Amino acid sequence: MVDALAAKLTRSGRLRRGSEAGGLVVLTSGPVPCRPLEGGRGILVGHAFKSSGAIGEALSWPPDEDGAAFVRRHWGAYVAIRPCGDGMEVLRDPSAMAPCYVAKAGPAWLVTDAPRLLLGQGVLGFAVDWPVVIASLVSRDWRSERTALAGIEEVLPGTTAQLGPDAVARPPAWDPWDFVGPARGQDLSPEALADTIDRCAGAWSRVYRRPLIEISGGLDSAVVAAAFVREAEDPRLVTFAAGPGDPAELGYAQAIADHLGLTLEVTRPEIEEVDFTRSHARDLPRPNARAFTQAADALSRGHAEAVGADVFTSGGGGDDLFGYRQSVMPAIDRLVSEGPGRGVVRTLDEIARISHATFWEAAGRFVRRLAVRQPSPAPKADTRLLAAGAIDRAAIPPRVGSRRGRLPGKAAHVRAIATLPNHLEGHGRAAFAPVLFPLLSQPIVEFCLAVPSWRWCEGGRNRSLARRAFAGRLPDAVIERRSKGAFDGFCARLFERNRACVGEMLLEGMLAAEGIVDRAAVEAAIRNPAPPGELVMRLLALVDAEAWLRSWSE
């Protein structure tokens, strides 16, 4: 059966058969980093580093160890696979940077990062899981093993999928709550954070020697550039100039380049380069792509080809990782952890400054939040422009429990990190070179989880610890910057140019035929001569889902 499946999958020529490892048949579509696990029992696809810092040691996953033991000894962007009884075990690292999906074809299990390769060869039947599609429109943050393609399931980051003859078990290999709060003797100083980021960037620099670092002029991408410039052989910088109506960031980006002694390539995304009918998520089992990024994506790829870059990297995920928020919950965390005192008052004052409020306004929010005992939060829901009947079909549980509800600020931090996989997919430039988010490396994530939530707002500055960690290594203007870039103006012009296309796709497309969108509400939104920015973004999100559906139906 396995040989017959392999022959069917390789018939088109897109896949070719590689060497077998421990009873596993490996098919690849090109150069894939793949290493045998010590003893020949299984393989590791991707890149893994020893947590101890040792270099060149063999990777081992002994039969008597679970996935959690492997994750404690290694970090990186990888999927480890080994035979297990009548099936196999598939371990995906916590970073979310190595995609992994599984499907069952008869008695055989298939593991892939590209489901289209399976469906395109007729090995699996194609069917849209509409409740998951609706769920993706109701909550962009929600994600489960179930995907929007029936029969395709995801191995979520930090889990081990035990694939047996009839069932799948998913024991966790990594739990973010295990790292909340400092370990005994752990150093959580700015210097220790900088050292952790540098160590991870150094490891990645041994894999990718010519990174193209996409900088915006903000803190997160600047931190990545400052870390990579130390060991990467030939780092390059690229930035995207803002269009009319969007905040100008070019001065900040140039200051970063000058400070690091690197040349900056300035590109200018144009709305004419965006095609709403083309989905960069066409190979993904979820509609997780945003059309407005196509223009910048193409420019970044073009420059990477010109300079011979071997990876794209950026500061993606930094806001959530470095605790960027304006709520009073860190003050509640401090109250719970330390009791009432000057520390809580100081944190309230710092939150007030970050959120451009007075101390008394922040204190009022603090008291109101304490007075209302809130249950575990439900996933953020957005039901705009959706038909009422469709919303009831969404495959989202009504509420997600929190293991440590007594620390609401840290619970929000954990949730924010958990939602990041939904924002790291759908990059067309990945067809040229990998897209790396180094701040999501496991040692960095674990360090940031250990930092008490109130320390990220010390001194009335968001992401305070990260700012202090890289002070002196980046321009003062970037370290002290409070503003953030945006694409609202670009998206508004994009929508205006494509009103007719948006109308055709949403009023005559698959979402409308399935009764998911509220046609009258969508038509009114499209006819609005000056729709607000949030409504424009909602329309574009629906168009993205429609384009994804059409890419699969074709």
C-alpha cells in the first residue's frame, strides 16, 4: 500500500522519492533539510539546535522518551517523525515556523507541509470544511487541529501527534505555562534578554548566511537586524516606503541602516501589483493570507533574487512577544503577586502613560476590572457582514479556559503568543527562500514568558525590557519611538481601485452561494462612498477567503 501511494504521488514529477529512514518513505519536491535521528529511528525535517549550545552532536529521540523530552533538549524550526508501534509519532516544535499537516489514506498516514501536493494527485478527496471557513472569518485568532479542508489535520506547534491505525492522540510536548514566572536563579535582566536573542540569531546565522532583513523602522525588526548583523556573513536590509495617508517610517529605517553600517534598499509598494483573485494561501489548508501584502512581498522577493539572499527574516511576532498592550491587567498581576503597595501604583502610572490616559483614568479601569469577576475569555469575534445563520455554524468553542486565570495580564500574554501562527502564513516569497521569524525561537519565547507582565511597561514605555536590552545598539530615535506604522491608506486606495472586483467576488462568489455573507450588508458596504478603515479591512478579509476558496475549487 505504501509503495503504491508513493508511486501515485511521484507520477506527476513534482515529488521524488528519497531514501527511507526507519521504515518511513520520504518524498520531496526539492532541497529539504532532513537529518536521520540517532540510531536510524526516524527523521528530523527542518533545523534543530541543542539547547545546551553544543554544536555538531547527533539528534536523538530514544524510544523511551516522549516528545516533551526532545523539546527540552532542542529548539529550532523542525518536525521530527519516528515509527511507533503500528503507526508513527510526529513532533512539531513550539515555534510554529515548520508547518505540519497529517492525513490518512487507507491504512497509511501522510505527513506534509504542502497539502496541495496530496490533493492534487488524487490521493485524497477534496471537500471544504465550511464550519472552519466560517470560524476563520469570525475569529482570526482561533486555530485548532481541524483545517478548512476536510480530512487534513494540523499538528499544532508544541504537540506530538501519535498516529495509530484508527485514531490520533495529541499529547502536548510544550506548555507555555510551564515557563511563566522565572525559574530559580533565572536572570531576567535586559542584558540576559539581549544575550538570548543574540544566541538564537547566531544559530540561525550558521544556517542562513545571507539574510534579507525586512525592517519597518520599528523596534522589533530593528532588534532582529541588530542581532543578525553580528554573525551573518552578508546581511541585507529592505524597507517599504509608506504611501499617501500612511505614517512615514523611512527616516527610522534609514537610521537603523546607518547605525548598523548596512545598505538599505527602499522599495515602494504599488496597489497595481495586488491581484484580489490570487491567493498566496492557495497551498494552505486555511485562508490565512492578506492580499494587500502582495505588493511588498513581490518587491522583497525581487530584491532577494538580485542580492542572492537565502532567507527572508523580520521582527514578526515581536509586539505580542514583548508584551505590547495598554490594558491595566499587568497592574492586577502585580497586585496578585506582590500585594498592594507602591509597585502596583507605579505600574498603574506607567500604564496610564503608555495608553495616553491620566493616572486616575487608569486607576478607575483597574478598580472596575477588579470588581467584575470575568470568566475565561471567549475568542475575539467579528461577525460583521456575515449572515446570521452562518455564524451559528462556526466551529469555535464558546469559551477557552485559562489554566492561570489569577494572572490576567500573563494569561493575555500567553494567548497572544498562541495566536501568532495565524499571522505567519501566506507569503508568496516563500517559493524563493524560507521566511524566518527569529523572535519566535523557543529560547526567546520561554524567556519572555518568564518576565512578569508589568516589567514590559516599566518607565511608561511599551516593550520596555526589549528597548533597554538594545539601547546603545540601535539609534536613540528608534529605542524611544512610540508611533507605529500602518497600511490603512494603502488598503483604502486598494479598495477604491477594486470596488467592482470586490463586489463581484463577494456578491457572486462561493461565500455568497454558501449563505455565509450577508449580501445586503456587503452591498451596502461596497456602495458606501467613504467606508471607515475597519470596514475596508473587513471587506478585504472576506475577499481573501473568497480567493482562497476559488483557488482550491479550480
